[in-house]
Amino acid sequence: MPLFVWKNDYSVKVNAMDNQHKQLFAIMDKLHEYMKVGKGSEMLESILTELSTYTQRHFGDEEKLMAQHGYPGIEDQKRAHKQFIDKISEYRNDIKAKKLVSAVQTMDFLKKWLLNHIMVIDAKYADFFNQKGVN
């Protein structure tokens, strides 16, 4: 059973963003599956690379949509996105430097950050975009 099961509570009422959030869940579920079979640490760098690539695409799409429609919270979003990308880069750099990086602690960070970001930060734009005809 996946660790990240999509719930309507996670919806930001913008289909494109919901679909991209589901893909982020799927990437983290891969890490969870590797962890269940004892390969979390072994596969962590690969998963973080995939996650980094995908989040940069997602954040870019999200910020572009915000800029197109004049979303007033865009700067807060950009700061949050940069903090996340920086943290993922830090994990990846630590792995490359052969520092001990816990798959469990990394997963804990990813899970908390993503759920908080979607349900608190991204949720703020749902009504704004819907009023602009974006859904």
C-alpha cells in the first residue's frame, strides 16, 4: 500500500497542479517502497535527483500560472519553493560527500514539507485561480 494516498483534502482545485502534486506523491512513494525492502539509503540519491528535477518543473509551472494571473502570494511561494530546492540540494550534496543521510529522516522531511505546502500554502491559491476561471 502506498504511503501517499491522494485525498480530496489535498486538492488545490486546479487540475494541472493537482496532477503534478500526485506525481510528487508517486516519486516519494518510490522511496517508501525502496525503504520497505531495505534499499532506501541505496536509492536515496536517485530519488532525490528525480524529485529535484520534477519539483523544479512543477514550481516553474506553478509560478508561471501565478505570474500570468497576478497572484498576490507569488513571492511567498517563490521563497518556499527555493527553500525546498535548497534543502534537496543539501541532502544530495551530503550524499555525494559521503556524509550519512538517513532515508527515514529525509522521508519525514519530504512528507511534512509536501503536505504542509499543499494543504496550507498552495491551498491559498485555490479560490483565487478558480475566480480567474482556472480549474
